[in-house]
Amino acid sequence: MPDSLAKAPVAVVWDVGRVLYEWELRHLYAKLIDDPEELDWFLANVVTEEWHFEHDAGRPLAEMVPERQAQFPRYAPLIAAYAERFVESIPGPVAGTHALVEALAARGVPQYGLTNFGAEFWDMFRPTAPIFDLMQDIVVSGRERCVKPDPAIYAVLEGRSGRAPGELFFIDDRSENVAAARARGWHAHQFKEAAALEAELASHGLL
């Protein structure tokens, strides 16, 4: 165990997708493709999470979308919808987590975001999400051109927050992102549901 984990965390770092907000490309495309088999094929081959991850890593939509439309011309309008209507892939908050952000804020616990999120999509989404007003800062992968679990993006958060690794309690749904945080000496929790997270936050004295 890193020596830093002997320290109690004093600040909380939140992932966004599937921790604070539900996110599935299917939420958008189920409105646009009626046939279930075609919908499954489209999400597995055309607008995929792997392709979407390129925007999280900093690739601009102006490159991604025309390139994909050239590959799949039949689906050009649906690929355009990815850029135009992405916010519809985020149907709402994850149950219970916004209440935890509010409870931490009420206790004066500093909070930050560390998210794999495209810069252009973040600019679309952020105004719809006032929960982030309760956070001191949000590190967005698309702006940094660096994605979790690369250690460099965790270092960005450390630098901007001025927090030592052992002061940080990180929450993410992906095991590889949690492992990368722990490797830097952060406290970390792999998110499954809000009740278990609440119990762990309480065990560290954060709630």
C-alpha cells in the first residue's frame, strides 16, 4: 500500500459518465432506428463507444464525423446526429449520486471532476448540469488530449487542485481507471451503486 493511503482523504474526485450521469449511445439511437437488429448492428459497427472514445481523447468532430460518413454513407444522417444530438445520449442522473455531491458540499468537502469527455460535447452538456456548480474544478480529457487511465491526466488534477495524492478520494465505474488512481496513491472506489459509495465515504469521515 502506498504510504499516502495512510492519510485520510479530504477531497473527492468524481467521474461523470455512469457515476453522476447515465450515458448510453442507445438512448439517442433508439429514437432514430426502429429495427432492434439494425440498432444493435449500428451501435456495434458505426457509432461505437470505441469510435466515440476518439473524441474523448481530443479528436475534433469535424474530422471524425465526415470520415465516418464516408465509411458508412448510408448512415450519414445518423452519424451527423451523433454530433448534433449527443446530449440525448445522457438521459439523466445516476440514482443517488447527486444527493451525495450535495451532502459533501454541505459539509464543505472540496470536490472535483475527472472525466473522459469530448471537449465539444462537454461545452454542450455542462450548461445542462448544475450539479457541477458544487465542484471546484473539472478536468476534461478532450481539453487535455489525454484520457484515463493515462497517469498524466491524474497528474493534471493533482496540479490544478494543489492536492497531494493521499488527500484524494476518487470514484469511477471502470476498474482500470480506479487501478490507475490507486497506483498514484489516491484512495479510490469502483462505483456500482450509491449506497455502497455512501458507506465508503462515511468510513473515511467524508460524510
